[in-house]
Amino acid sequence: MIWHLIVPLFLPIINSIPTSTLHTIIGNMLGAGSISLSKINKGEGKYSMTMDIYSLNYIHHLIENIYSQFTKTKIYAYPNILLPQHKGKEITQYHFRTKVHPLFTVLHGLWYKWDN
């Protein structure tokens, strides 16, 4: 994808991110990732992704090499087998989400369009 043709020059944060990083984030959004707007932080964007248990190594790779440069990120197992209501169950998926970041706010505006 040729970002300089798609993204207007008035979005300097997009232009400051390496193309390979943007491609990875967009690829993840085409798969299991999404960006939502925070209600607490006045509409700022945050990224989240859920994948099956076989993708845990890939999730670690993404966090260490892509998403950690924007915000600290934790991985959550589902179901949370530490909770009594999930005792005896097996973990079926992993989820992570970032804190809000201006990049995700800009990408949300470009990715999700609302027709009024």
C-alpha cells in the first residue's frame, strides 16, 4: 500500500510511523484486531485483539515488536482460570489491548467511517 497517496499530509503521526509497522497494524485490523474509542479519555483510540491459544507466540511477537512502542500492553487469558467460576476450564483464547494513543485515534478516523 502506498501511504503517501492514501493518507493526507496533515496527519503527521501517520507519516512518522514506519511503513512496516503500519502494514502490520492494518493487517491485524483486517484479521482479529480492532480500534475503539475510549469513553474515559474523550474519544481517544485504543487497539485490541483476540486470538486463539495457538497464537500466543505471535501475540508476544506483536506486543514486543509493534505495539510496545506505543503503550504498555498486557495479555489476558480467557477464561480467567484464576476466577472461581472458571475453575477446571481450559484457556481458549488470549486478548490484549493498548492504552489510548494518538496513532490509534487517527487510524480509527480513517478506518471506520459513519454515514449520516
